[in-house]
Amino acid sequence: MTGLVVLVVTLLLAAAAGLVLRSRNGQVRATREAASTGAAALVAQLDALGVERGERLTLLQFSSPFCAPCRATRTLLADVARTAPDVRHVEVDVAAGDPELALVRHLDIRRTPTTVILDSHGEELARASGVPRREQVLAIVGPPETPQVSGR
Amino acid sequence: MSAAPVDVRGPRFGAWVTTIVLAVVLLTAGSPFGTVLLALQAVVFVVGATLGVRRAPYGVLFRWLLAPRLAPPTAFEDPEPPRFAQAVGTVFAVVGVLGFAVGWTPVGLAATALALAAAFLNAAFGFCLGCELYLLQRRATSRWRHPDPATTDPDTTSPTGKSATRRGVAA
């Protein structure tokens, strides 16, 4: 009897959690100014890691080795970055080492993949966890400079 | 890491079987049958975590029984994420078996319920709990080694600022 109650409660909670996660997953949310972390410190950390930023925008993706959606995110963001020469997609492996983990904590990254969109000064504009919605990323990046020849 | 991709429906099928098995474990909790069934599921997890999802019992079941009757696979995935999840499942299943075996039924129920929640989230939503735990575990262990995240590597930061940008996007 106890087992039946535990079973029903567990499935209900898991289903509720799943629905919430599904609705939030990949949503690109604008970063409020108060939540934005110090751009200068961030730029210094990125430089120390050898991460090259885009002239206008940087699509900073955090990935882990055990992560299938990270691959989908990589494909999507690389595709978006290809549409604009001043936008760069860079990927940080959170498991690579302590400097990477320091960056993860600095930006308070909790899941992989998480994408942080930075402006030319390293100021955070928006972020998304999960595979970002393409149209929401494009809304920030803007229209491509040249007509895009897509392979899809 | 570079193992051959697997049909995405394989691990998803395995998650459904795991969900059903763990549900039966909860319904029969406290009986020897329930404990033995959870122990068998623990063995399944161990095999999946060590040999990979392709050779895991439910993976073999999928390829022998179901895959030949289904349409050819259209989507593939890296087998590492589900393999990592099997390792996480092993921990919960072993704790659950020990709990039931020594008579700590609440411990057994809680561990089984957590494993069930993870399997169900994977089966119904394709949500990989193992992946989520991976980064949080890394952050937790690293914080223990480096208690002050704000002052990491100040001497390695580059004074060159934003001069490192290069025009264009590398292929």
C-alpha cells in the first residue's frame, strides 16, 4: 500500500517536473542588468582560457562530455555564427580543468548545455539552458549580412 | 567517448522497461520478490554502465526483438550519456537493495523512487538526469578544493583585454 502511494506520488512529481523543464528548456532569456556579472573579470577569464570573442557578439556555449543536447547546440550555434562575420561561437568544456570550472561558477552555469550571449565588451545580453530556440537566438543576432545558403 | 552512435529509440526503450520494473518494485516493496527484482535491475544497470548501452540487457532486447520490426533508425545519439545515466542508476538501485535487505524500508522506497523518477523523466521527456548531475557534482567537488571562486587565477589573466578577437568565424 505504501509502495502504491510512493509510486503515484513519484510519477506525478516527475511528470510535473518534466513539463516545467520542457517549457523552460532552450528559452533564450534576456539578462537583467542586476544579474549580469562583471564583464571585465569575465573578459580576463576568457582571455586566460584563450577564448577568442566575436567583434560584436559571442555565443559562449558550455558543454560536458556526457551530453547529447550539447552536440545539437553546437551545430545550431555554429550555423548561426556562420551568418555573421562579427559573431563567433565558442565552446567551453566544463570538465576540461579548474580555469573552466572557475568560469562556470563565475557565470553560475548549472546545466549543460548553457549558452551565454555576450556583447563586444563581454557584457551578458541573454542566456539559455538546453538547446536554444533558433528563432530566439536569431532575434538577438539579427538578420544575416548576406543571403544564407542553408544546407537544410 | 568515440563509441559508435546508437539508435535513439534503444536507450529510450530501456528507460521505459526500467520505469516499469521499478514501478513493480515499489508495488511489491517489502516482499522478497520486490527486493530480488530491484537487485536484478541493479545488475542490469551495472552491465549497462560497464559494457555500454548497446550491450546492456534492455539494449540487446531492443535490437533483437523490436528493432527488426520497426522502421529503420533515423536518429542516432552518442552512447556515452545513457551509459553515464546507468552508472547513476546503479548507485540508487544498490542503496535501495541494501535498504530493503536490512529492513530500512523507507530508505529502500526513497532510493527506488528517485531511480524511478530519473527513468521516467528519461523515458517520457528524454531528459537526461545523469547529465545534469555531472556538472553539479564537478562544481561541488571543485568548490571543496577551491573554496573562493571569486579570486581564481588572478595572475594568469591577460592584460591584453579584448584585442584577442579575430575577424571572421573560423570554420
